[in-house]
Amino acid sequence: MHDPDPVQDDDPAETLPTPTAYTLLGGDARVRELVDRFYDLMDLEPAFTELRAAHGTSLDEARDKLYWFLSGWLGGPSLYIERFGHPRLRARHLPFAIGIKERDQWVACMSQAMVDVQVPDALVQRLQHAFMQTADWMRNK
């Protein structure tokens, strides 16, 4: 006699995959919108002056790289990995002095960008936590 699987639930909603942050955000166009707003704020807001200065004269390459990275990091297509391989975030950012001030400016700029492009509040909170953990891990001074 076959015993029923104790993990199996009769409710089909219980077996649906949890949507990724990429899906909850709204997919490709919304990731690009978020990244563009993030870098626009860096150019516009005096509070992000030091953060902006670390990026050189043009933000075009940074915009593309962050868009490609976030796409995969949020659970969408791994665009960055397809182009460059493993992100190696810490190693790639070692040439930049990243301390508490830089970490906080990056997270504040991204938080403002999420609010400006109307990311749902629950997702903003989830991502703020993840961004802070990642940004804190990047500190090298």
C-alpha cells in the first residue's frame, strides 16, 4: 500500500513557484527604468556627489553593467554573466574606496530610485535589506 506524500498538499496554490523580485518589479523594462533613475539621481542630487564622482565622466557603461547585473541578481535573465562571467563584485570594486559613507550613499540613491519609479513598498523593503547587505559586504575602507 502506498502512503501519501506528507510534503504533498492538495492546494495547487501551495505548489506555485514564488515570483522573483525581477517578476515583482515588472521585468526587463522596469529594471532598466530603475537603473536609469538611479544614475539620473546621482547626476541630479547633491547628496550623491561623492558617489557620482567615483563613476567618471560618463555613466553609460555603468548604467549598462548595473542593468545587466540586476537583471540576473533579481532573478531574471543572467545578462551580466552571459557577457562577463561571474560578477566577482568585491574584486571588481576593489579599485574604488568604499566605506560607510559610500555604502550609505549608494543604498540611499537606490532607495530613492525605487520610490521614484514606484516599486511596491513590500518589494522596496525586501530589496533595501538585500542592497544594504551587499553594499556593506563591498566595503574596503
